[in-house]
Amino acid sequence: MSKRERRFQLWGWILFIVCAGFFIVSAIHNRDVPYLIGSVVFLAACIVFIIPLVTEGKARKPGRRESDPEE
């Protein structure tokens, strides 16, 4: 995955996390428990999807390609 593509995906997931935050605030304001539970699950799912994007660059050694076998 190119650096540009990775950056776009990261920003997309960040926007989803912001939306999840607004959903949670709205659910609390309306005292809607099912909506709150769904919003928290949505936030957790967004975080799960964003973890590989954030840790992918740190896990690889500089100069190594993804297709290189593990040492």
C-alpha cells in the first residue's frame, strides 16, 4: 500500500471515530441505551480497524519490503 493510500485510509477512519464520538454524545443526551451501546461498539470497531494502519509502519524495519520473509 502506498503512503498516500495509507494516509487517506487513516484519515477516513479518524473521521469515523469523530462520528462515533458524536453518536455517543447524542445517545447520552437522549438517554437512549441501545443507541449508546451501538455507538460504543461502532467506536471499538473503528479503533480495531485503525490499529493496523498505525502500527504497520512501526513494525517493519526501515528498508524492508512487506514481501520480504521474516528473519
